[in-house]
Amino acid sequence: MASRTRRSGRASRAPGGSRRRRLPMRLLLPLLVLVALGAMLMLRGYVHSEVLADHRVGPPAANDRVPKDILKGGPVIDTRGGKATSLDLPDHELVLTFDDGPDPMWTPKVLDVLKKHDARAVFFITGTMASRYPDLVQRMVDEGHEIGLHTFNHPDLSLQGKSRVDWELSQNQLALAGAAGIRTSLFRPPYSSFAQNMDNNTWPVTEYIGSKGYITVVNDTDSEDWRRPGAEQIIRNATPKGGGGAIVLMHDSGGDRSQTVAALDRYVSGLQAKGYRFHTLTGALDAPSAHTRVAGLESLKGEAWVFLVQASENVTGVLVAGLAVVGVLVFGRLGLMLILSVAHARRVRRRGFRWGDPITEPVSVLVPAYNEAKCIEQTVRSLVASDHPIEVLVIDDGSSDGTARIVENLGLPGVRVVRQLNAGKPAALNRGIANAKYDLIVMMDGDTVFEPTTVRELVQPFGDPRVGAVAGNAKVGNRDSLIGAWQHIEYVMGFNLDRRMYDVLRCMPTIPGAVGAFRRSALERVGGMSDDTLAEDTDITMAMHRDGWHVVYAEKAVAWTEAPESVQQLWSQRYRWSYGTMQAIWKHRRSIVERGPSGRFGRVGMPLVSMFMVVAPLLAPLIDVFLLYGLVFGPTEKTIGAWLGVLAVQGVCAAYAFHLDKERMTHLISLPLQQILYRQLMYVVLLQSWITALTGGRLRWQKLRRTGAVGLPGAGSSAPQPQMDGRPVG
């Protein structure tokens, strides 16, 4: 209950006096991040041939419309200027050609072999690979090799229209310009072979390519390395007959090219010994270079393209690593929760378990209240029905709706009202501590309802003198709506199952404001409630750990609280929680390097809190991002299977948590939808908290709008009937 100053409006006046709505920054920034992430993933899919790729291959066709000179001619086909001619290579001139690269594994090895023998070659690159590995393209050019186009993402051009052909060529040239600063006039169609195999479908494409200024290069000697027949067979296939010249087809990408690399070294050295020369195509034909330098806008566009592709590769690489981290954290957390929750339940539920001598002394219950007129009567009446001796202090923090007057008019025994000017929840609690009569102090929210046994169960752990604070079992009372059901799952699984784990590890991060108890001496030693953060409950809990106190969880101390019923209210609450948690972590950061109990909490509790409450939730949506990506671009079956596997593991943990809390399993029906929608909302809230923290912003507290929907259990209210027995823990 920190400062309740209302935020300024989100609308500005447009000319003419009308009001123009602005998109709130809390929505705008996450939306921009989402759009940027989506663009990066689409770009990655594009350059990995997962988006807009066409993997069809046309069937053989007749060749009666192909000129006879072309069918009987050489592998170099020139249709520029409307004329069709073909060329063969001179004797003993070999042009090694490598398709489908560059590949980060095999292309460097091919280049190393060629450099070793001072041989030149022609690399027909795809735009997708050139965009991803521009350094290899630059190395090809620097070492004197020639570059040819092999389309952007390797479609069969005989199945494409002219616009797609133009697009494949221009994108391929764009990638080449960005990678090496050049253009090329050489082109090889995907799935091409010998000139005599040209047919009525491929010939029109060749003619059109020539009209665009390109020379089409097929081959007349196929090493068939793509079949992986063995190095010896590759050498035999690639060796020309009778000392003639040849254009030899090999591959430096598209699969395992180890046999190609192994054959290449012996092939080049052996044929060089027989007088063969390995030239570029233009070198072998004694023609001008196929390369042309690019400059100006074309160069800038190419560089920008390669930069964006590299950025997308790096970003998606980080995302994949982040997904791996998420997977480890999620499964690690779930496994740890299951194991330690079982250990906790067995310990506190075994026959004869006692915290110490039963606690029968009276307790002071503090109820800080600000404008709780709709809830306060039910809250106070639930306390008066307690089976443990208590006094109730309602600290009215400057309410304007008559909250204090409602309590006073009830005239209930043992209930006092303390009034103060609006100063915030920490100040109200400190005021209550100062006015409390007893040494054990229970704190709750003004919208919470206690069961008759709650206070008794909550204070039993103080039978152990090492215990300084106790966390109760907060449950969602208004769980009938979808948002309420999602929060119910979160409370039972995410909060209470967590608390069992943290109890065993002795590093519980938060005593819930809805139901918690403290020793007065422990509160005094740590300086009481602080307003340094917006999560005063997390702040005080961490302070307790650092002071050497044990903080434990009392599962039978059940409290019914009213959860937010709208997305806006939920947003406000979780924004304050997540930002306040970050503040508390930062405030107590020195515990990591300190000794004693503070150091133990700093090196055990702080990393767990940071990973499970700050880092993992921020990265968790990556599961859904890659789910969506996999559904659209594949592999769809594996993607769905992986996501269902994660959901199944979470479902098992949720079912176990519901079993421990004796909750009905029917609410788990909404778990899949919660994982898809609710998690995204929490992600955006956490992202906004990060932005607020990194920019040095100051978050103001906003009070949630209460409905009074949670009443006394068994009194016709909407709260579920309590299912825990009334026996004290100790």
C-alpha cells in the first residue's frame, strides 16, 4: 500500500480539442519486441529455405523445341542478345564447379585443397548460404575463384513464373553483393545436368536467363559425388576422356561431402601431373572476368541485407540457447519441486510431528486496510471466529470509503481500529506492530478471509525457537472465472508447491501478504517493514533469512484471498510484484558475498529466486514462440510432440500439487490454455518490469478494485469449502 497517486491519463489532445488515445508504453515496448522477434524468425526461416521455399522438381519432358545445336553443343550456353550458342572447353582445360554452397564445414576444406595445388574453380552459390556465410564467399573471391549464381533457395525454375525467376536472381545477386561486393554473369540452374538433357520446360528458362545478361553453365562431366560412391569412384567419374577439356560437377554443400574432399586432393594432383590445368571458366575461355564490382546503393543494400541475416542468425542462436536454458530450468525446477515437496509433505505429515511445544499464547492480527469497505466486514468476522486467542488491529490507512467506520460499527470483541493518514502498507504495518499487545504477530490483507483454524495452524511453527516467520497457504477464493481458475492453478502449483521446496532448502523468498506470521523480536531486529521496495513481503522475508531466522511454510494455515478479476487488475498486481521482487533482489545483493546465514541465503536462495522468478519466466515464452514457428514451418509433428511433452510434465506437477492441497482436479482442464495465454501475459508484465528497472523508472502502486466476492467458508460465500482438517500441526 505505497503511494496511491493516480497515474496521468494515456490520452493527448489532438487539434480541434478531440482526445487521441496513445498506446501505453507497457504495451508498445513488448509489442515492438514481439514484432522484431517475429521478423527475425521469419528472416531466419527465409534464409534456411523454411519460408517461401519450393522443393518441387519437374518431371522429364520432350525436347523438340530445343535447338539441335544446343542439344549437341557444349556445357556453356549463351542466349544473350536473342541468339543461342554453346561452347566447349579447350583440351586439358578443366573447370571444377561446386554447387549449393558455401557450407561452413566443407567449403573451407575444399578451398584448402585448391589452395594447396594452386587450382582455381567456380562456385555456384545459393543466396541462402551466401547470406549466412559471407566470409566464405569473400575468401573464394580473394583466392581467385569465380562465383556463379545458383538461385536464392534452390527451386526448379522450370516450375516458376518469370517474376519468381527475377526474384531468385536479384536476391542471389543481393547476397553476393553484400558478401563480396561483386555481381556475376554466370548462372547454373538447380537440378541441371548435361546440355543434351535440356527439354521444352527448361529451355525457355535458359532463354529468359540469357535475356537478363547471364551465361548458363551446365556440365559435361558429373562426378556424382552426391551419391557418395566412394573417393575412387568420384575420381573415375570426374576424369575426362581422351585429354579433352571439361566442366566437372561437384558439390561443397548439401550433405556429407567428406568423400568429395578426400577425392579432390588426389584428383587435382593426379590430373595436374598429366598436364591438365584447373582454371576459372572465363580463364579457361580466355574471356573477361564474370565479376563486376558493385558500389553505391547496390553495395549498401547488399551489406544491409547480410547484416540483417547475420543479426537474425545471432538472435535466433541466442533464442535457441535461451530455449535450452528454459528447458533445463523448467525441468530442473519441476523435478526439484516434486522431490522436495514430497520430502516436505512426509516430514510435516508424519505421525507425531511437532515443531515444538504447542503454541497457545494470544496472537496479534494486523489488518492494513485502504478503501476495503466491500471486504473488511467478512475479513474481520472470519478472524473473530478463530479458535485461537487473538486481538485484531485494523489499521485504516487514510481510507475514504468508510472502512474504519464499518469495523467500529460492528462492535466485535477484541477488535480495535487504528487510524492514520495515508502512508502506505509498510507504514500501516509498522503502526500496527507498535500498537500490538503480543509477541507473535500475524499479518493479512484486508480482502482475505481466514478459516477458524488458520491462526492456530499459522503460529505452531514458532514452537521452534529458530523460526522467525511463517508463510501460510493462500488460496484463490474467486476461482469461478477463467482468469480466477488460472490464478488458482498458479497459487496451488506455482506458489504453494514452491514454498514447500523453499522450506526444505531454507530459502523461502516471500511470506505472502495475505497470510503470514512473525516474531516481534525478529521484526525488531531487521528494522520492521520497509518501504524501500514495492514488495515489502519479499523484502522482509529476505531480511529475516539474512538475520539468521528460519522461515517455514504452514500448509494447513489456509487463507482465502480475492484474486484480480480482470486483465488490467491482474497486470497491475503482477507488475508491482515482479518489479518489487527485482528491487528486493537488488537491495539484498550483498548477501551473495557475505558470510554466515546471510551468505548462505545469498548463495542458495538468491540464485534460485533470480532464476525461477525473474529469468525463467522471461524466457518461458520461447517455448510457445518455437511452437508457433514449428507449427507453421515444421517439423510440425515433432514440434507438437515436444510441446505436449512439456505440458504433460507440468500437468503431472500440477496434479501432484492439487493432490497435496486436496483440491479438485477439474480446474486443471484449463491448464493448456493457461500455458498458452496466461504465460504470455506474465511475460509481458515481467518484460515491462525489466524495462522499468533498466530505465530507472519508478512504479507507483495502484490499488486493485475489490468486489467482496470472497466470504466466510460455509457461509454462502463463493469461497470453496475448506477440505483440511482442523488438527494443529504441533
